[in-house]
Amino acid sequence: MFFILMTYAGLVFSAWGNPSIGSEFPPPDGYSQVKGTEFSAWVLDREVEEAGVPVRTYDGRRVSHAARVVRLPLVPGDRQQCADSLIRLRAEWQREAGVSPMFHATSGDPMPWDKFRAGQKPVERDGRIRWVEGSSRRWEDYLARVFIWAGTASLEAYDTVVSKEPRPGDILVDGGFPGHAVLLLDVAVRGEETLVLVGEGFMPAQNFHVELGPRKGWWVWKDGVRLPHWGFSSKHLRRFR
């Protein structure tokens, strides 16, 4: 069978490849999709593996999640954890859209892709990020560096703002050490009821996945959402800057 492969930033997609998040998880009957953003539409277009493919850690161990694996590469090692998966998705979209990604370390220091691409690299000195001459300008190496120093605390403090109502592309972040963060892949409403579709990475670093809820994969939003291993309230709802 003839097929076409398209590549960008280390990601591989096929014209007749795997189904997307959006095609596999439409809003349940009777629910209307909440209008999202260009970022959320891009995320919904990411491919998912076949049902039954297990979530695996960075070193190949199987993780027990009721989940659908999303096709998103991992950087080497135990680095691309929960907040990092969200950062990577946001960064991949920005780069594809022609915007230079920039995230913050927990210290508040900025870590822009443009600076890394110009031949510098971030290092930690006395609890702050400093830039020195580097040898790598690879995208994956930049992401790995960001994942070392960014996390739930920095996402909450520097790279997002408060969101009042759930919208596709929003995140739930409980900043801490450890904390946790998930992405609202999609949001649907029917009357007063709201459903959310949740995308998640976790610790140790593992495949980003749709965490399957009881409503055809969706979760009921009741001033937050309680996943099997973490609970979020509406106070954790935030939106990328």
C-alpha cells in the first residue's frame, strides 16, 4: 500500500496513519464541544496508538493505566515526566507555528530556545540558571535541559495564568515537589454538565497518554476532576500565557 510520511521536529506522521486524539474521542452524544485555541486543535490532531497498547516508562517497563497512548517521543532518561510532557507539546506547537519556545526554570530564570539554538547552554550556578558556550544546538537536547529545571512549580508560577472555566488546551497544575500537571485535551458541555478529556504524563517518565475516564474516555468536571492517582480542584485550573 502506498503511503506518505511527513516529519517535523523529530515527530513522524503518516497521511494514512494512526487515528488522532480528536477522531478517537469525540464528545459523547448530546454534548457540544467548547471552542478551543489553535494549540488545542493541534493537540487533538496528534496520533494515538491502537487501543490496548500499554503505557511504558522511558526504560520500557509497563505501567498500569487505563489509557490510550499518544504518539509523542520521549527524550532519553527519566526526564519527560508530567509537566515536561505538557511543556513538550506546547513547545512543539510553538516551534511549528514559527514562535520561539521559552519556558522558565523553577528559579524563575528564562530558558529560550533561540539562545540554545545560537550555541549557548544553560547550567546551574548557586541555584540560578546561567548561560555558557555549548556544543549542541539540537532540539531534543534543548528540551532535555528544560526538563531538568522546569516542572509543575515553574508552570504554575511563570508560564501560565489563572483560568476561570475549563477550555481545551488549559492545564490543571498542582505545583510542588512532587506536584502533578495534566492537559485538558478537550472540553464538552450539555446544559450544566461539563466533561473533560485528560492527557497525562507521569513519574517515572513515560508515554504521554489519554487517561481514560468513565464517559467514553471523558471525565465529569465537578469543580475539578479526580483521577485514579491525583485529584485536582478548580483552583488548579490554568492557561498557558
